[in-house]
Amino acid sequence: MRVKIGERWVGEGEPVYVIAEAGSNHNGNLEQALRLIDAGAEAGANAVKFQNFRAAKLYARHAGEAAYLKDARGIYEIVEALEIPEAWVPQLAAYCREKGVAFISSPFDEASADLIAPHVPVVKVASYEMTHSPLLRHIARLGKPMIVSTGTATLDEVLRAVEGIVAAGNEQIILLQCTASYPTPREAVNARAITTLRRATGRPVGLSDHSRDPIIAPVVATALGACVIEKHFTLSTRLPGPDHKFALEPGQLAQMVKAIRAAEQVLGHGRKEVLEVEQELRKFARRSIFAVRAISAGETLSSDNIAVLRRGKAGEGLEPDAYGSLLGRRAVRNMSAGTLIGPEDFA
């Protein structure tokens, strides 16, 4: 249930690995891509992720318009305008290292996978490529850990994808619950699928979240045991391009990371034990058995002269479960009101 990404273990018992998804929000401008890395690093993300694709390897030239983008251009033309030049890859990777975040990219064809492989600690597979078994096998053989999004997929399709990756010789798989809707309505995030995927596959599972809220889905996913949270971000939602409007702005990305880390603190280690912060009140507010009026030697202990009270700073006496066995016993010494009853005080 753990996979190593670079020097970081990701999975059960480890902090959430936060991926700031820059995607194609660079708008074909290298300077803007570098500013996105700056923003991701400043927000506290573990990695900044881009996408490497070629329109000719992604869509048929006359695939038509994508209605959800509300763009009169054909999807081929849109994608072509957002291709990352090959020369950018080592530059982006180097800048990420300089800023202390991992460089990750999603390849959408075999050549792009080979291009990014020397520069990434993990290969991210986009949802729509999850059924592209030739590409999955090719990536699996690169020897890198794989993060696989599962948007638009059934559980059977996820299981087949995992089986194919393992058959190609790669056991280092992290799955992401994902809803392919941009933005995703809150009621469609389906964060409980994180648990379903983990139980069905035995793999670490996270969330690729396309909802607009920076807090709710990531925190819920963290509570459900997500090991990775991926979220699109942009320098401004007012920028032109297909992915800006549903992305987080830098301040919101920082809020998200802060909320995830706070949620991890609240979740704790899961062991039921006395915590250090409880020690004072464990001693002060727990109960012991006290004399509630003066008791003479030889007097019978009863509900009239002993009671179970919180002990404050009086010390530690008999625990409350001894109360019933004391009733009817005789005191062996004189005791004033407020005396803690100990085992030496009765016959």
C-alpha cells in the first residue's frame, strides 16, 4: 500500500502527496509555465504537473468541436495550440528542482512518455488513456511508478488496467478517483469511490479533483485515506484557455494544501491511547472514592459517607469500580471529610 516517488513514500501511513496540476494552463508561454511552478511551490505542493501531447497522436484531425469547452475551434486546433515544445521538458524539470518540487507530466503517446521519462519520478496517466492498453504497457515498461486517473471508467475497466500494468512488469501503481466533468459538481465527486478502489485493487488510492471548491473534496478525500490529491490550478481564472475557469488560483491552492495538512493533524495516528495533551486532565478530572463526611474507625462504609468524585489535585485513590465492594465494609481508621479512600482504610 505504499509507492516511492523520488525520495518520498506515498501511501498508507504517509502524508498526502499534493500534485498541483498546471496542465495546459501555460497557454504556450514558457514564462507563464515557470510562474506556475513558482505558484505551486509557494503553495506547498509536492509536485507541479504538466501534460505532454501531440494533437496528431491524440485526436483525429476532423474530430469536431467539444461542446463543454464552448470554443468555436475544433478540438484538434485547440490541442495543437497547447502542445509543450520538447525543449521545454528539461527546462521545466530543472526549474522544479530549483524550487524544491517534483516535476511530473502526463504523456498521451509513447514518444511523449519516452521524452519525459528521464525527468520525472512518476508517470501520470490521464483518465481517458486508462483504456489505451498499448500506451499503458509502454509506460509500465519504463520502470517508473505510475499514477492512473480513473475518470469515466467502470470498476471492471480499472481492474483490467491494473492487471495489464502488472502483466507488463510494473507493480508500482497509484489509482486516483476522478470524475471527468469540468468543473465537477460537488455531488458528483463521489469521494467514497476511493474506498471502493482501494478494497478492490489493494493499491494506494487518491483523488483527482475537478470541483471548484478548494477545501471540501480534498479534506473529505484525506479523511477517507487518499494518498494523493491532484488539483488543477492557474495564475488567473480570467486567462483564455480550456482549463482556467475550473482551476484554483494560487491563493486557493495554498488554502487547499493548508487544509489537507490540518486534516492530517486531526486524523492523527489512529491508536487509542492516552495522549500527552490529555495527561493533565486524566489526573485532574477522573474520579476516585472519597469520604464525604467524617468517618470514625469501625464505622460501616455506606452511600451516606463515601462517594465517587472527581479528584482534582487531591491525588489518586481507589477507582470508581471499587465502590460497590466497599459498601458494608468497616473503616479501620478515623477519616475526615474529603479524604481519599485507599485500600488501607477498610477491613
